[in-house]
Amino acid sequence: MSRDARSGPPPRADQPLRLIVTGGGTGGHTYPALTVVRTLQARLAAEGQELTVIWVGTHGGLEARVAVEQRIPFAAVATGKIRRSANPLKLVSPSNIKDMGRVPLGVAQARRIIAGFGPDVVLATGGYVAIPVGLAAKMCGRPLVVHEQTVRLGLANRILARAATTMAVSAPSTLDLIPESVTARGAVVVTGNPVRPELLTGQPSRALEALGLHAFDLSLPTVYVTGGAQGSQQINTLVQAVLPWLLAHANVIHQAGTATLDEARRRAATLPPELAARYHVTAFVGAELPDVLALADVLISRSGAGTIAEVTALGKAAVFIPLANSAGGEQAHNARHLAAAGAAVALLDEATPDALREAVAPLLADPALRAQIADRARTQGRPDAAERLADVVLSAAGR
């Protein structure tokens, strides 16, 4: 899409790049956007230029908290969640009708923000808030870059694909899902899903020191169990059921979340001392995450888009337990995609303790198999995704 008369002349290289970023609701939409903002700031600063940015999201959304923490100016617009159903009649529910009615209000609010700020480009990373902002960018004649994190297209990005100046996707297999009218004008590019650069610089020794893992047996592989920032009751229950067996074959770092931390610690207290010494359970893994990932030989985790990007960028053997009710079944699709490539193991049917043990056991017993799966995972990864997406944003802005 060319810049029309409403967007004004292309920005001069000596002027700050003016960016509106939108997307959020979950970390999968929020953190890739933040990573690109930081990448653009660093890139422009190295060239003696500046980035001026506003994040447009929803009040109370994760993106609002992240923007404040990162000192990024934030503006809120109205939006509405569309509740999906296989039954078309259920789409016309009172809740959906009420929320759909909020979208025009959100578009009007976004248009005022765009008109007042005058962005050179708008970056949308998905989530329902991206719809009104992306539509407003189209109406105002501003270049719109839409990024899809998952192998499948999210609902918001399906809506915005035709409005996009450029559609950036994380995997080549997503290209088949893009509307033909978009691909026909050459507006689609594969960038990968941005990963925070600090995740690529971890050191195992720092994890041992930071977490006090001095009793770990380094002749054994290390397993990192995570259900995301809040933890996963399902994963925690499965791991607890096989914990004595698991600890007989590995060291375990278990990020359990706050809700079940006490239960996990009570379970740990019943372990024989020689096994308990190799088990570290915590509610949350923060700044030490890059080092924990560097130390880990095997991950047991969900299969959200962010996790997939990290596992493949780092090249790690993983056993995925998809969240059954993830939007559009995307976690199962992500896990199935990597498993089919021999780049992960996935529990796609009923997840039971026996199934988990059968999935993990070969990885713990066979270093060559672990290395093979890790190498295949690495071929699926794009550790330079943030730089690639920054290139797309700069190109759309005429830089």
C-alpha cells in the first residue's frame, strides 16, 4: 500500500521515527511487540536517530502494565472480545453483539490518536485491541505492519490481513493461510517470532549460582518444567506424579506458579534426601531465565507461540503439553507442527503420567537423541526475527 495524501510526505532520515504499536491481551502478543520496539530503538540510536512511540492497548490489559514498566507512553481504546463458536447462531449472542458494538468506538478513538500523533508506521501484533487500531491506520492512510506469532492466523490478524501494508508471519507454513489478494500483491514476508535477545545469552554456570543449585548432579541431564508465568495445574500434577522417577534420572527445575507452590514444596519434603537435592521448585523464574534455559537439556512446557520461538531459537529438546482450550487450538497445532518435523515430542492425546514418562524417558537416556531433536528444533528457529521484523517496519515507514 502506498502512502496516500493523508499520510503526508515520507519521513526524513534525520527526523525521529514515529511509531504506534498495538497488540496485547497475552504475553504472546505483548512481548514480541516490546522486543521490536527495543530493537528499533537500538538500531536507530546506533545511527544517531530516535524512535518516538505510543503503545495503544486496553485499560487493564497486560500491554498497559508492560508499557508503564518500560516507560513507553500508553493510550487506551475500547475493544470487544468476539467469542468463537462452531455454531453460527451462537456468534449472535448478547455478549458478542455488545462487544462488537464497542469496535466502532475503538476505531474512532484510534483514529483520533493516529491523527494527533501522525505515525510513520503502525505495528500490530494481534489480540482484539489490534482490530480497531489497525482499521484506523488503514482509514488514516498510515502504513500498517501486521505480525502473526503462531503457525495459524489469529482472528484479529485474519481481519487485518487485507488492510496491511505488509503481513509478517513466523513460519512458512502460514503463507498458505494468507488471503490470496494479500499474497498476490507481494505483501507477505516470513520473519519468525521475535525473541528477547537476552534469552540467547544465558550461561549454565550463572543459573547454578543464582538458584543455589550446588547439589545438582551435573553428570545427569537437567529438566526445566514450566507452565508459564502463572504455572499450569495440569503440568504440575503430571510432574508430581512421576517426580521420584524423574529425579532418579535428572535434575529438575520446576517453575510451578504461586497457586500450587506450597503443594509442590510439601511433595518435595517427602522425597528421599538424595532426590530432593536435585529438585528446585519455585513460583517464578525471572531475570535468571536465560541462564536456566541455557542449563536445561530438556523442557516440559506448554506450546504457545512465545515458547515455540524460544525453544527453536535456542535449539532445545522439548516435550510439549498443549493447552487444550487455547484459542483456535493453536497450541496443539504448534506442537503438532514441530513434532511432525522431528523437532519436539508432543502429548497430543490424553496427557497422563504414563504418557509423560514414556515421552521423557528416551530423551533422558539418550544424549544423541536429545541432540538430534535440539538440532531439528534449531532449524525451525529464527533468532534474528526481531531484526527481520524491524527491517519490515522501517521499510513500511520509508526508511
